[in-house]
Amino acid sequence: MMHRPLLTLACAALLALPSLAQEGPQVMEGAGVVVTLQSGHEAVLQDVIWNVPGPEGMTLRFRFVSEAVAPGGGLGFEAASEDLQQLCDSFALPRVAEFGPKPAQIVISISDVPVPFGEAAPDAVQYFESFRIEDGACQWEMF
């Protein structure tokens, strides 16, 4: 005989997990998580998006915001690229299993202002890098 509280708890836990069976973009808000970048600047996790295929298949997107990438903010493309690699290796990769099966691709982005997913933002500064998971590490891929 199964106890109702245990069944209710088990169902609630399953509903709380990200579901790849749902259609359309699935978004987990960043909840103000602050990450110190290799460059010494800080970035705030805007959100994580999955269930939107990329060019290589299932893609997991970790989107960050940092004023440091704004003009005059002190973080140019070369240093930002190193920060994007660090974010993939030390932030995204340990969290991949939380979102379901291993993705074909991880995309890390940093913008100077929050940008709604899929919308053009010509005034925003945005840096993107794409990675594949190989031998337990993030390997940079050219877009």
C-alpha cells in the first residue's frame, strides 16, 4: 500500500524537473545568480534555455548579462571569449544533467543588457560561443 504523502511528493518532484517532452522553448530564469569571470568582471545569469534545436541538434543555452561588455566596460571580445570558455567549463558543464539528455551543443552568451530570446537587439553588445561536450570538457566550435 503506497502512502499518499509519498506519492504526492514524488509527483511534485517530477513536475519540478525540466521536461524535454514539452514543446517550444523551455526557460529557467537565472534568479540573480552572479558569477565571477576569469577576467575579474562579474556576470549575472539571465536564463537557461533548452528545447530549441540549434544547428547541431539539441542545444542548451546559458545566457548571461554583464555591463563589462558594454562600450567602455573593459571587457573586449578576446577576454570575453576566454570568459565564455570558463563559463562553459565551470558553470554550464556541471549543470547539463539537470536539463535532460546530453545536448549536442552548449551556447554561452554574454550581453550588456538583458535581451529577450530570439529578438533582435541591434543596440545591445552580445558575445556568443558554441561548444560541444567532448571527453567531459567544453570544446569550442566555430558557428
